[in-house]
Amino acid sequence: MNFKRFFSRPASAPAARERLQVLLAHERVANGDSDLLKTLRDEIMAVIAKHMQVDGDKVSVKMERGASVSTLAVDIEVPFDGGKKAA
Amino acid sequence: MGKVIVVTSGKGGVGKTTSSAALGAALAQNGDKVVVVDFDVGLRNLDLVMGAERRVVYDLVNVIQGEAKLAQALIRDKRLETLYLLPASQTRDKDNLTPEGVEKVITALRKAFDWVICDSPAGIERGATLAMRHADVAIVVTNPEVSSVRDSDRIIGLLDSKTLKAEQGERMEKHLLLTRFDPARAERGDMLKVEDVLEILSIPLLGIIPESMDVLRASNVGAPVTLADNKSAPAVAYFDAARRLKGETIPVTVPGDKRGFFGKIFGRKAA
Ligand SMILES: Nc1ncnc2c1ncn2[C@@H]1O[C@H](COP(=O)(O)OP(=O)(O)O)[C@@H](O)[C@H]1O
Ligand SMILES: [Mg+2]
């Protein structure tokens, strides 16, 4: 065992605690089916699907769950003829 | 065409998820394109071990049910460009995994990645059999302990009968990954010996991963151990295992065998 490495590293338990708190706070609401982020995601995707074919390469959805703020980023590549709904 | 690997064991808590993440990252650190797929529907944990838990948008079940495209469900690792995760669903159960759906996903992944690593749930039910179904190679994760060895034997039987390869009359390539190996207990003679496990299961050895605090630390911070501390003993063991997976011949060292003076005098060689 490398003692220098062992003692110079910060404890990892606080990181574990912080990560779990954020994750579980989100999961508990999610299991109650009232996850705002997820609702937003689904409704936005439904709107997009109404106007263009939702293609995995053209629509990317990113979420990042934070302690006090979460972000939802929807990146849409709208083609020139995007207005014509694909069957 | 990529290779599909199932990381399986029968028993829970032996190190499948830890190994899936560590081997996946090790292969990706080498530049290969890797996706790690969590088959533990209902009890996902691979996202947590890989530090992607806050970024899960869609999961395997969403893709299978047609609610999301595969590309939308894949999460790219923040540290390694060529490492991806396909998370399991946390809110639905295993019945949502259909054989047809799994086949479609695996076929698509195989085309896009060099390695598709399937992290199997414990047990021998649907989740576990679907995880192994399309595998080219199986990594049987075993702890040097009686119930784990017994469960591994059972899983080896399933690998040889319930997989596509087996049904087509082909041979499933199987490797033993001995994990949570405790050199101190081995030294005292309280742990099954490496050669005993190998003799009982009679499949080739991919590597021996020592029981280590470094694994706990890595999961605390949300990084595969090969990324969290690439010089640590378990990381080095996983790097070697990854190279053997790629076909290199590297001798396996039994953890604790490279001891100092006293160890050499009093120790017995294990393999
Ligand atoms: N080599 C190791 N040293 C120490 N702890 C380990 C090691 N491998 C796994 N663990 C721990 O054992 C527990 C179960 O591991 P996990 O990979 O989740 O097993 P599985 O997926 O087979 O259920 C986890 O807490 C993990 O951190
Ligand atoms: Mg697991």
C-alpha cells in the first residue's frame, strides 16, 4: 500500500453522502410520478413530435439533476422542411 | 461488429456492477468505443457507480417500449469520450424487457460500438437470462467463497444452454473473474484457493481483483475504479483483465503474492 497516496487523499464519504442526497430527493418524487423535469421532458417531446419526426440524431435531450436547481436541455436540429410533418 | 460481453454471476454483491464499470472504462481508456448496459431493471446502480446518476434521461425500457430512440438514451461519460452508459429503468420491472426488444437494442449497439458490456442482475430469472442471451463472451464474476462458486456453476450451465450461441450449437467463450480476493484471508488459509475455484469451475481465469478500499472510494465519488485511481491494485488488476479480454497473454498474479521478505518465507504460493 502506498501510504503517501493513502493519506493525501480527501475522504470520499462526504461525496457519497452528497450524491445520494441529491439523487434520492429526485427519485422519491419521481416514484410518486410528479417529477417536474420528466413531465417537462415528455410534454416538450410530444410537441416536437407533432411538428417533426423525432429522430434520435436530431433531437437530443439532456438533464442534470442538482441539489437546488436542475437543468433540462433540448437540442433540436430543425431541417429546412421541418414544418412538413413526416408521416 | 463489436463484441457483446455479459458480466454475470448468479449471486448478488459479488462485484458484477463494479467490474462492468471498471472493465468498460479500462477498454475505453485504451481508445475502444464501449457501451455498458445496465440490465438490472428496477434496481439500477451502474449509473451511480459510473457517476452519471444525475444525467439519466431515458433508459433501456424506454427504448424497448419505443418511448425514446437509442441515441437519446445513451449517456456519454464526462471523462472518457468513448465510454457510454445505457441505464436501466428504476421505476418499472423486468417484465418490460422483451426478448425482441433486447435483441433489437443489442443488434444496434453491436454495430456502433467495439464492446457492448451487459451488467447482469443477480438471480437466474428473466433479467439475467436476457442479459446473457446475445453474448459472445461471458465473464463469470465469482468470489472465493462456497455459495458464490456454487451459483457461478449454475450460471455456467445456463450460459451453455439458454444463450443464442448455445442454441445454435456454438461454444460460449467463458472467463472467470475472481473478485473481492482478500490476500490476508488467503494467507490464513480461510479462503478458497484460486486453483481450487479454477478446478471446480474449469473455465479460464481472466483476472483476480483484490478486495480493496479503493473500490469503495471509487463508488463513493462515482467513478469506475480504473478511472478514479488508475494506479491502485484493483485498477491495475482490471487493466490486465481488459488486456486479456483483447487477447493478450499476461500472467495472472495472485494479490498478496508479491510480498516482502517475511511473506516470501512464510507464504505459500497459490497459483
Ligand atoms: N474488489 C472489491 N473490493 C472491495 N469492495 C468491493 C470489490 N468489488 C465489489 N465491492 C463492493 O461490493 C459491493 C457489491 O458490488 P457490486 O459490484 O454492486 O456487485 P453486484 O453487481 O454483483 O451485485 C459494493 O458495495 C462494492 O463496492
Ligand atoms: Mg449489480
